[in-house]
Amino acid sequence: MPRLGVNIDHVATVREARGVMYPDPVTAAAIVEWAGADGIVCHLREDRRHIQDRDLRLLREIIQTRLNLEMAATEEMVRIALATKPDIVTLVPERREELTTEGGLDVIKFFKSLKKVTERLQKGGISVSLFIDPKKDQIKASEEVGANAIEIHTGHYCDAKTLAGEDEELKKILDAVGEALHRNLKIAAGHGLNYVNVRRIAEIKEVEELNIGHSIIARAVLVGLDKAVREMITLIK
């Protein structure tokens, strides 16, 4: 069974909508851990639209499982990561205009800069994962960059409108998993996974971790965060 990392960004999204102190993503992280999740994921964006620097510092202090910091490969973020020391950094593409991350990193295009960032983070004792589309050339480049792991972007699979389309996207993911195994990269998957579509990804035994946020936080509004996390863990099992 893959580990479950829960992204708590959208707890902060609700807080920032009113500019108040609640709901607190740090409190949410504690509840997520008590419910049995294997790690906490947060994305510190350049525009600070949800998670704030203070949140990240407090999360590092209280998390008992594993902290996965999603971030762009910028100088500012590298300095923050080296000061905060998350267990792993996942490098993601970032545009101010996007509602959420729209696709994987182009590791080939930004090879030199990603290699430098990866080396700096690893020298600071932080493992590095690259969030990429399920494409063999991107996986090859990820190995050459020196990444410890990849996170396969499952968004196109999740957005498929038909079973045939879902099957086609799943095959791309399976091919990517095979390529990553060949290159000795650890494998995570995430983006768009929910209580309906997660099963087929969870059944891929080589995928070690699923990182899920929006669907869990959305369900928590209706049933509570503890129950929402436990229900997802049950589905993954």
C-alpha cells in the first residue's frame, strides 16, 4: 500500500480568503497525522496565496511524520528550504496566473538550473523530488539531474472524461513507472486524485506515495478532517 501524504494548502486558502487566523493549517496537520496519514505536504508559493512562511516554520516544528515542501526552483525558495529543512522538497512549476499547478516540470528545458538547485538542496541534507508529466524523456532527465525521486503528475488521468481516455492516461503512467524503476528513482504520484479515481493508481505497487490535497480538504468540509483522511486511507488500502 502506498503512503498517503496530505496537502493542507487549502485549509490556508480558506483562512486567507478572510485574512483571519483560522482555520489553522498547522492544527489541520496535527489532525491529519492523528488520522493516520504518513506525511504532510504544503506548497509555499511565490505569491503566498495560501501557506505563509510562519506556517512552514511551525509545521517543521510540530510534524511527527514527514514534511514535503512543494516549491518553485527559485533562489528565495532554496534559501527558505535550507533554513527550514523539510524531509523532502518537491520542485514544481509555478505561474502566478494558474489556479493550481497545471502540469509537470520541463526538466529538459530547465536542466542546468534544476541540477544546481537539486545539488544545493541535497548538500543541505534534503532529498529532492521532481513533479513531472509521465514522459520517459522527462524521467531520464530527472535521473541525470540527480533527483532522488519523481512525483508523476496524474492530472490528465483524473481529468479523463471516458473510461477509454482514463485507460489511455493510465497506460502512460504505468510506462512512466517502469521507466523510473529502471532508473532507480523513488516514485510518488499526485494531482487531481479523489475518492472515485484513486483506486487504480493505488493499485500500482511500485508507487510508494500518493500526495492528495484538494479532494480530502473538500470532503472534510462535509464530514470532518479526521474522517476524510481515514476514508482515503481505507480506499488506498
